[in-house]
Amino acid sequence: MAHAKPGNLTKADTSGAQTTIFSEKIEERRIILIGKLGAGKSHCGNGILGKQFFESRRCWSSVTRQCRYGSATRNKFLYRIYDTPGVNSPEELATSVDVETDIRRCLYCTSPGFHAIVLVLSAAERITKEDMAMLKKLDGLLGESAYKYMILMITKLEDDETVLHEMMTEAPQIVELNVKCRSRRVIFGNDATKIPDACVQKFDKMLTNLIKENAKQGSEYYRHKYYDEATKILEKDKSDYLKDHPDTSESVAFEIVRNRATEGLSPRDRELRSLNDPNCCTIS
Ligand SMILES: Nc1nc2c(ncn2[C@@H]2O[C@H](COP(=O)(O)OP(=O)(O)OP(=O)(O)O)[C@@H](O)[C@H]2O)c(=O)[nH]1
Ligand SMILES: [Mg+2]
């Protein structure tokens, strides 16, 4: 499958309304962002992409209401970023928007699997029961092995490890998370408009090491039990798309259907959503 290889894009890559032309082989880094409502997920996604792509703003209610996908090349890597709505958001409770289904669908769209799952934690808010419930929900969705791919990203804090360390001494839940993630954590600064370059560089380095480490241990990226089925569904979407648009390259067509499917717009969305059972988090 062309799309499953490290970004072998020779023609063009489309992300939303943006189209970028690539002429060389490029390595992919597929990343999913998760966390509580307003933690700064979209802001971090923009920081990793190196451009303002996801809507990120001050608001008393949920800004990202459905999963979104954006991509960009930076430092010779093709970043594919999946932004998600806040888990346990009031919208979910009030309007029965099923964020869990949304996130599960988004996981499938990271096909053939994500290199990192970034848990965004705001240093400006207290850890609540709601947060712990959110983590439990993610545990159920992804399974313990997902921690092998997790990076903690701390927002709304100056890049100062000493302060973070002090905060952690009073937060056993975060210490536990930090242990599970083998201290893979990065502070993303405290500027609503920009993420300091040093923080982004630290993240890049951490991600590179994480990918290397996981590759050594057998799987460079997290594979969900249903990735194969999900990939087949996306492949069918791609074939349909190519029938209607014969002049489009396979990589561009796959990019387009991946984008649509992430937002719940695959013609086979029902099939994608049906891929779940209580043990869906098993990883091959
Ligand atoms: N000062 C400061 N503001 C931040 C930081 N990160 C995010 N913000 C601001 O916090 C607000 C919420 O950020 P978003 O990126 O929209 O948060 P989100 O988690 O995507 O929010 P939802 O999509 O609603 O769940 C925005 O006004 C951001 O500019 C940070 O590190 N420091
Ligand atoms: Mg958002």
C-alpha cells in the first residue's frame, strides 16, 4: 500500500484546503492529540505543524467539536496531526455527542497506526475527578500498551522543569502518568500565540527517540486491533474516489479520503463506526 510506507509522496499532498507539492521521499509522523476541553490541544497541534491550521481560541465551550486532520512538512518530516474534541466535554453530556466514537474513528484514520499519542495537560487548571474519568475512558479505549506511545504535553506553563517538578510533587495522578510514559513530557510554554522553538525542538527529539525505541521493540507505531479492517474501508473509499477522479494520484486520493473519514464524512462511516467491541484496544 503506497500510503503505508514512510511518506513516499512524489506528487502532492492535500490537507483540507491546502495542497503542498513534495518531490522527495519523506518520513511520516502520525500523531493524535487528546486531552481535556480547552487544554490547548489545537494550539499544540498548530505548534507541531508549524502553522495555524486548527481553530484554537479562548472560549467557554468546546471549540473543536469533531476530529480534524491536518498535515505539514517541517524539518524534512511529514507530520500528520489528528486533533480531537475534549474528552468528557459538556457538549458530550448535553447533546449526546459521542466523543469516544469520534476519537475511535479518528484512531482508525491514523492508518496504519499512530507514532505518538500526545496527552495535552494544562498547568493552569486543577486536576479534577472529571480528568481522572477522562483518563480511565482513554485507558479503556486504547489499552495499557498505548502508554508506550504517549507523550505528555504541558501547556500554560513557562518552560521551567523546576516549576513542573514542584507541581508534580503535589499531583500523584500526574506522577503515575509520568511513570507510565517513562518521563516523556514536554512543556509547551505559556504563550497563547506562539510555542517557543526550544520547546518544539525538545518535542521533535523526544518523538524521534520514541519512534526509534518502539521500532527496536517491534512496532514503530501503535496498531489497533481494527486497523486492518479500517485500512480496507479507507482503501475502498480511495478506489471510489479514483474512479470519479481518474487524474488524481493515489497518495492525494488517500489523503482526501483520510481527511473526510476523520471528520465522519466517509461514505462508509457506518462501517468504520461499527468496528468496536469491549476488547477493541488489543494491539497486534
Ligand atoms: N497562555 C497560554 N494560552 C494557551 C496555551 N495553550 C493554549 N492556550 C490558549 O487556550 C485557549 C484554548 O486553546 P485551544 O487550543 O483552543 O484548546 P483545545 O484543547 O483545543 O480546546 P477544545 O477544542 O475546546 O477542547 C486558546 O485561547 C489558546 O490560545 C498556553 O500554553 N499558554
Ligand atoms: Mg481544539
